[in-house]
Amino acid sequence: MDLRAMLLFLCLCALTISPTEASIPKCCRETAVKIPLAMLLKVVRYEEQQIGACDIKALVLYVSGRRSPVCAHPQVRKSVLSILKKRRLRKHKSGAWGYARRGAPSAVRFSR
């Protein structure tokens, strides 16, 4: 019986010591208000960090070409949303192939 209790205790200790993402949230400690436009244009997605498990409100930007996310001030959200919206509209206008034909008219009218 003592062996089972000791084994259970060791398993519980191992579970509490091992790092898991669910137990320790990754939080932004500081935010940047000025983000270069070149970086904003490379934003793939973003998440809003709320106060709760983390100490400050922040916008977590996932930028293509960077391993770690960028922590931005929540004021940057408007700029990120407008860039993502323009990118989505441009992709929608370009058609199913994913690129726009240059010099092609947007609508062709046939005369009778």
C-alpha cells in the first residue's frame, strides 16, 4: 500500500512540475505604440490579451517571418483591422486565382 501511495505522489509531483501551456499563460509585459508600417503589413493574425491572467491589455500580433509575436498597444488595433480588411478585399477582387490581372478591365461591356 505504501508503494502505491508513493507512486501516486510521484506522479502528481511530476504533473505539477512539468510545464504546460494551459497552466502558465504567455503574457505581454510591455507594449509598443509605434509599430513600423512594414511590420504591420506582414501581420497574419492578432489576438487581444485581456486583463485577468495577464497584467495588461495588449494586442498580440503574429507577423510572418518572425518566430515570436509582437506585443502592441490596443490603439494599434484600428490600423491592423484596416490593413487586414484591405488585404481581404484585394484578395476577393483578384478572383479565384489569387492574383489580379494587370491592365485588364474590371468589367467588360458588350455593345449590341
